[in-house]
Amino acid sequence: MRNLEAKFRLSDLEAARAAALALGYTIRARLTQRDTFFVVAHGKLKLREQPPDAWLIHYERDHERGLMLSRYEIVTVTDPARTREMLAHALGVLAEVSKDRTLLMRRNVRLHLDCVKTLGSFGEIEAVLGEGEGDASAGCARAAVDELIGALGVDAGELIEVSYFELMTQR
């Protein structure tokens, strides 16, 4: 799978939620997540625990005019505690990120309003691109991401091109 992403700090999650709702986004869920990142040779590998579910997610990112183009694979995990323990022992843990997330959606675009423990408030936009979709689909996704970024009042210079765990290590 692929998606086009944008990440940025937000000073007011409620104002961002209101702006997204005004564009036609709907609230889909309020989630508590813990992402454990592991040491890997290529890309990033994380175990996402979102009770009662969990997934192992591997992804790699390229940058495209301030946005990130990600390729990712997701596998459902039935025993997250044992999986975390096994991968920590075999690969080593880079970091752990805990957050409360509000998920809003419109068509194939997801807006995450995140309150990240120790980091603060962020917005993250993901426009999902189907397999084999060409430049036209990517162009539509880019337009949808740009529209939402504009409605949220985010400037291109405010986009963050790293993961939350990388922000933690930069502090």
C-alpha cells in the first residue's frame, strides 16, 4: 500500500477539528495507541497496539515537495505482548511512542489529531493511494492534502518530515 502524508505541530486541536468538520470530515474514532519501533536494516518497523487490536507495520518514506510518500505493509498481530518481547530481544527497541488520537475521515483522506506523550499536539494527514494507481490519483490525493493543510492554516515550512520517535530523539 501507499499513502501521501503530512505531519505538523498544532497549538489547538479543537480548532483543527472544527476546520476539518467544516470541510466535510467526520469523526470516526478516538484511540489510544502505543507504537514500539524496532531496529531494522531498511525503513521503519513498528508494533502498533490499539486495544483490543495490534499490527506490525513496516514502512519506507520518500519526500515529495514537503510531503512524505510512504510504502507500507501491515500484518495483524494476535499476541502483541509476546511479539513486542520477541522483537525487542531479536532486533532491539529504538523507541516507544504513546498517543491519544482522534481520527477524522473524508473519502480516502485520514486526519489524525494526536496528543503525543512528552511531545505535545500534532496533526497528521494520510491520503491512501490504492495499489497500481497512477499519477492522476496521486495528484487528487495531493490536492486533498493541500486543501486540508490550507484549512488548518499550516504553512509548508511547518511540515515535519520525521516520525514522532525521531522528534523525541532530537529533543
